[in-house]
Amino acid sequence: MIKYQYQMIRYIHDRITGEFVNVGLVMFEPTSRFLECKVITKYSRISQFFGEINGSFLLTTLKQFQNQVSEISKTIDEFLSKNKDFKDISSIANYLLPKDDSALIVTDIKYGIDVKVEAAFDDLYHRLVEKYSHENDEEQHTDHYAWQKIYKTYFDKVGVTQKLKKHSVKTKKDSIDFDKAWKNGVWNCYQTLSFDLKKADSIKGKVYKWSGILKELETSQEKMSLYFLTTTPKVNYPELNDFIKSTLTDHGTNKIKISIVTESEAENFAAKVRKDMEVSKVI
């Protein structure tokens, strides 16, 4: 059996929510010096559930990464001789794609074994890149989709979308950014959360992630009202709605008021926001 190393290349659309999609795979097998990389060649699926992205730039960057890996592969022995501190595949990936605040990252190293490394590469790419993108495209909607197709429609209708501003809440260890907010004594922040996901575990994972963010928000000295604009889970687990509500609202404090808005309440909620803005003379 042959032991190989691999890393996924991911496009991170929003670092707060952690929404991502796998866009490539790079694999290395030390004994045979097998080094291969493959990336997506179309971005239509990504834009369908993340909205507007600079797709051409993304594909160009990915193609360049793939070409650079290919060039290293052709002279792998020379590359290894020049890089004496080479330990694993991350030395290549991090060399070509340094860790920064960009939307593209490589994951931690993962390992596998197979009788034929080329077959393993093809199988992993299909399961982790092609299949993953297909599921996201047809079977789930993102936070961006929920805002664009549901809530923004009603906010636009009552004329409040243009009054929303970006706001950053400083916490003890970090700062949490919201791109839809307005102030009437305290900041009213709106965060869209789509729970229209295929798997119950994915929904729970998203809730737990935001539970962690809320815990960090509790360290802020700032008072705020946070409204989660949600879409309803489509999977047949009725208890998920109670889980979402109880887990997220459990973080409400004297400083942070947390409310959950469902898609069936979207129109009435937008009208209420309009009235509140009128009372506060924002409109």
C-alpha cells in the first residue's frame, strides 16, 4: 500500500460564517515523487450560491497555482535538493499560496493509503471537489442567497436597505463585523443565517459556530440588538427549529439582545424596521 499526503484548496467566501467551497486538490507521494494538482475550471456553481464574485480572477489564480505545482513536479528532485527543510506537502502549498487574508487557503495536511496513487487522486478530486460543489449548488442555499432572494426584497420594498451601514463590534480578543446595521441609541445588526442545508449535522455545525461567535460578542462593552434573519431547515427534523432557537438565544444578555426572524416573518419584520427608523428619524 502507498501512503500519500494531500491538501484541499478552498475558497472562503465569508470568514465570519466560515462558508467555503473546495476548489482544488494537491497531492504528494514521497517515494515515487508523485506531485499533482487539479483545480476547478468554471465558477458558475460558486456564483450561484455565493452571489457576485470575481470569478475570472479566482480561476486565473487557481490556474496559476496548478501550473506552478506542475512545474515543480517536473523538477521535483531539484526542488527537494534546494529546499533542505522540506518536510511535507505543506512546504509546497504554503510556498505557492502563503497564508494571508485572501479568500483562497489550503487545508491542513491529510493522509491516505491506496494501491495506486493516481487512482486515489482522481477519486478524492471527484468526492471532495466535484461532488461537494454539486451538492452545494442543488441542495442548499447560502446566507448570501437568503439575503438576496428573500430579506432584501422586503427591505428594498419599504426603502430601508440603503439606510443600513457596516458596523464592527470590538470584543476582548477580536472584532466582529456586520455589513447590515443602523443605530437608534444602540446598534441594530442583521445577520442572515440560512439553515436550508442538506444535512442535520451541517445545520448543527453552523449553529455551534455562531454560538462561539456570540460567546465572543458577550465580551464586548457595547450594547447591541442582533437579529438573525433565517431560512427554515428543509430536512425532516422538526426538533432542529427548537435547537436553533434555544442555542442562539441562550446568549442573550443585558448587553446583547438576540432575536430570530423566520422567512415567513420577513415582510412584517421589514415593515417594523421601517417604522422604527421613522420613529428614530433615520428616514
